[in-house]
Amino acid sequence: SSAADNSVFHGTHVSGTIAASTYDGGGAAGVAPMAQILPLNVFGASSGASTSDIANAILYAARLNNSSGFVPAQRADVINMSLGGNGSCSTAFQNAITAARGEGVIVVAAAGNESATTVGQPANCAGVIAVSATQANKAIAPYSNTGTAVKVAAPGGNTGQSTTGNGQPDGVFSTMASFDNAGSRIHTLGFLQGTSMASPHVAGVMALMRYVNPGITPQQIDT
């Protein structure tokens, strides 16, 4: 990224919630700091992500045949998708998710931020842990989607209020970046809100569960 890209470093923030190093004086703490991140960018420079690209990223992360013709050296234990769109689960999403689960991959996704009583895709696909967002008082955040497809809620923040006594907005605080006057990227920290922030909290817990019990299956987690 460059300063001209006007990036919000959404993926950086999400990744930090999962696996930021802890007790290093850096100012953030990951849920599962021992976890490693396999970052897959499915978004173009100025557009959304296609169903095909997301589905192929799921297959790639699971070390399955995909459109890139490549697979990683090690498959992901957990996939986090802090993204989503409207509509029922597409066949492409469902096939990729089912195949990934068949390889033992745990799939977690954000429920969406439309204040709706239904969940967007791919969170509404079978076998996905759909995550809605809570705010500081543990209530559902006003933007969060809800509904029968939601499996669990986790901290997503609400930057429109400040209730915890620290003078800061009630967002999720995590790793970000910005640019100095020379255009070089520098490490920063900051607040964001959304089910995008809630989902990686759950993905981090799933990583902890896998760390403690490497043999735990998606079906056991469903149960």
C-alpha cells in the first residue's frame, strides 16, 4: 500500500486481533499471539471482492486445488473472513467451505453490519461460525446483523460512544498503519468497529483450541 491508496488497513487490524505479539511493549495484544497468519487478499485496489476470488482463497488456504495453481506449504487451521455480501449462500461458497471443512479447517465469518435480522454470505453458509458483534456493555452492537444463522457474538465495538472511562471511543483497538511525510509505511494502532472485528476474536479462540488440541475437528466444535 501507499499513501495514495487511502487504505484503512482493515486486514492489518483484523490480523492483529488474532495474532498480534503480546507483552512486547507494542501496545496491542492478540487473542492467539502464538498463531501464524496466512494473509490472502481478495480485494482489488478500488473494488469489492468477487465470489470466485473468495472461494478460491478458501480452497488455497485449505491446500486444495484452486485457480492460482498453487497451494501453501501448510494448510490453515482456521479461516477468518471479515467480509460479506447480501443474499443466500452461493454454490461456489458452499462447495469451497464444505471442502475446507473436509480437510479439518475451521471456518469463521462476520455476520455483517446492516442492522439486519438476517446474516449475509458467506457467514450464512452451512458449516460456518457466523459471528455478530457486541459493544462494551455486552449488548449487541446497533449495526450488527443478527438472526438464526448467528452462532456466537464477540466484541466488535461501537466507536459512536465512549463508556469505559478511558476517554477513547468504544472500538476494538488493534494494529494498523499510516504513512510518514516521506511516504514510508509506519506502524500505528487504532480503533475500528464492526462484525469484522468480532469475527477475528472468535477465530483467535479457535486457534487457541487447535493449539491445545491439534486434533479437534470442525464437527466437534459445532457440537
